[in-house]
Amino acid sequence: MLRQHILVVDDDEKITSLLRRSLAFEGYEVAIANNGLEGLKQMLMSDPDLLILDVMMPQVDGWEVCRRVREGGSTVPILMLTAKDDIQDRVKGLDLGADDYLVKPFALEELLARVRALLRRKSDKLEEASSRLQFEDLTLDLDSREAIRSGRRVDLTAKEFDLLLLFMQNPRRVLTRDAIMDKIWGYDYSGESNVLEVYIAMLRQKTEDGVGKRLIQTVRGTGYVLRSEGS
């Protein structure tokens, strides 16, 4: 199972160091950004499952990061951290689209509980969502197990569908070769070692036929990612 990805944006190295260790110990994949601009860049590249966002940062503060994230259409859960226990600050954060609010200094156990609650809420929303996944002009129907690209049906085998589904469930997230093999074929797979490369090639051929724009990108030395060319 792929680990949930949490992005922490905070200019306090003591806080980021603590959260990196603690969240990783809980089984999460953790990325750190030390300022708002870097945080916005990482948001575009990695599409995390949860954003932990400090309010007081130089240049671009947490309010502005939160505003831009929501204006960009992202529904990622946002937990805001602040040194101010002020009701007006809480209201401001919630109005900008934050999901929860925690005052520094905080108890680590409470932060971890808030993280679990936000991720659980996100999971519940996903289960209630439509059975269709969309990325650019590529649509995946989970009920009929059909793929459609630019209005054209793409005939996929069961394994090709499962592989494409994994990418569609993790857009813009780099998936390592080992993680893909484990998820789709399992640890005990003993077939051809290049089976993943063969399936990626077949998926590309089928989904790009008559369209030309590549969505499944190779990340050299790591694995693959579903994202637009040039992004």
C-alpha cells in the first residue's frame, strides 16, 4: 500500500525536524518546505494528501499559501499552525479554506490525532465521490472499467486497467518501480523482470494513439509519474 504523503511548510527548523521524524515514524511520507514559495512549488509537483502549514513565514505567509492553493482548485486538507491563539486568526484561516487549526506550542499527540482525522475525512469523501477519475482528457470509469481519452474508448486488459488506475489515483506523484510492482503484481511475483516496462509501453501506445500527448512520464532512476508533458 502506498504511504500517504504529507507536506510540511514551516520556516522553523526545530518544528520541521520534529514533524519529519514523528510523521515518518507513524508511516507517512514526509516532504519539507522552509518557506511559502517553496511550499507552493512542491504542491504543484507532488499533490500531497495533507498540507501542514505555518502562518507566520517571511515573503509569502501561510494565509497567502492557503489562498493560492484553494484558488488553484486543490481540495487537499490543510492544517494550519500559528503562534497566535486568536479567534480572528482562526476565522481568517477557515474562511481562506483551511480545514483545521492548531496553536503553537502544541502537543505532538494532538497534532498526530488531527492529522489522522483529516486524512480519514478525506478518505471518506473519496469513497463518496463519483466512480469516475479524470486527468486532463483521460477518464477512467471504475464501474464499467473503461478508459476514455479525448472521447475515444481505450480497450485495456485487466492488468493494464489496474496499472492505469494506480496512476490515476496518484496524479503528479512519482511512483517508484518497486511500489508499482508490489501494488500491481505483489512481492511474490517471479515472472519477467521487465514486465512493468512492457505494460507501460502498451499503456502509452493505447492511450496516446491518435492523441500524441504523453501523460505517463518516466522519472529516470526512480519510476513513473502521471503528469502533463513539461510540468
